[in-house]
Amino acid sequence: MNYYKTAMFVPGKGQAWMFSEADENLKVHRTLTYIPMTNEIERIPDPVVKILFMPERLSPATETEFLELWNQPS
């Protein structure tokens, strides 16, 4: 699996990080959004978007980084 992340600003909540888990064919298996300022995590085990779009514009993430957030208790 390959892991990617991107950031975007959410008014009133600060920076949000969006992570994607995709295979070598860029098929997305899971996604999550993490907002560090509020410690919010939204896990999406079956995302609507099935193909990773423009991965060259995303930053690489690590499996450890993704799984630590995915497995964090709600």
C-alpha cells in the first residue's frame, strides 16, 4: 500500500490533514481526515472516491502515520 496526505484550512478549526491509503494502481481503500487543533478524526473505510486523483500533488505519508490515526480510539 501507498499512503498520501494533503492539508487544507478549515475555518474555526485550523489545519486539517486528509490521508489516503491506495494500492499500486491508485485504487483508494481507506481515507481519513484529522484536525490536530480539535483532535477530530473522521475515518472512511469505504470511500466514495475510488481512484486517487493527481497523486503527484499529494505529499507522501507513512503507513505508521496513517495507522496510528486510524487505530486511535474515538
